[in-house]
Amino acid sequence: QVQLVESGGGLVQPGGSLRLSCTASGIVFSLSIMNWYRQAPGKQRELVATITSIGSTNYADSVKDRFTISRDNAKKMVYLQMDNLKSDDTAVYYCNSPGDYWGQGTQVTVSS
């Protein structure tokens, strides 16, 4: 059974930082592309960051230079380090892998 479980969301002030984690099971993690998506109320789901099996990364322009995606294949985990957070970053963040597998989401709220 494929499971992706996110954690690390919460309430932070603008300019603050947060690290999201995703734990994967039921997939060959080391061979899998992993993604972070987010969805804000009333908006479409947005691809935030991608990391390949060999560690190549891509980011949405809106988060470039502020967010960093990484992975630990030994732990079967993927992370999203979010720095200099803005109000527009407020959303539910989802871990995803090809095959249309999704985690339950973790809420990130950026507010003063």
C-alpha cells in the first residue's frame, strides 16, 4: 500500500521559516520523482517543487530562492525547507509522486 504522510505545517509570521516533511512507504522511493504541491482556498493546485531520483530540482517561480526541496533516500523522506515566508504561501501543502499518489496535506498559514 502506497502511503505519503506530510508533517511540519503550522502558523508562522511573514519572514519566518518552516520545514515540511513527507514520509513515503509502499514505493521504490530511491527511483521516484517526488513533488510538493500546494492549494490555497479558491485556487488551483500548484506545483511548488520537484526533485528527481538523482537530486535534480525545479521550483515554481513564486518560491524560487526561498524554498528548498531535498530528499533522504535512506529514510525514504522528502523535505521542503521554506524560508522568508509570505502571506501568499498560505496553503495546504501536499506530497506527491508519479502514479498520482498524494499525502493528506499539511496546513501552512503565514500571518502576523
